[in-house]
Amino acid sequence: MRFLGYTIGDPSAPVPPPTPELMAEMGKFVEEATKAGVLVATGGVEPLDDAVKVSLKDGQFTVRD
């Protein structure tokens, strides 16, 4: 089973780019997780406005576009 982890920021608040130190730490994390076999893919996702919401309740999936 695969899981997607993400955060949703406030689109009205600008976000500064990551620092070189943060990028180095993330690089270490990705390398370790990949070697451990728990990280199978990385990459961006579409903006929230383009998202499709999938819910599961009582064994039934609901898809909202």
C-alpha cells in the first residue's frame, strides 16, 4: 500500500524558498528512506484547485472533482 504525505499552505501567504541547509537535510532523508525501501517515489502534485478528493466511508468510495 502506498501513502501520500503532503501539506497545504495558505495560498495568500508567500513561502520563501528552502535554504541550502534544509535541502541538504531533505536529501539525506530521501536517500535513507529510499535505501530502506520505504520511499518509492517523490515529486510534486498539482495545485489544490485541480485536486480530486477521494473519500472512503463504510466501504464506499466517493470521488469529488
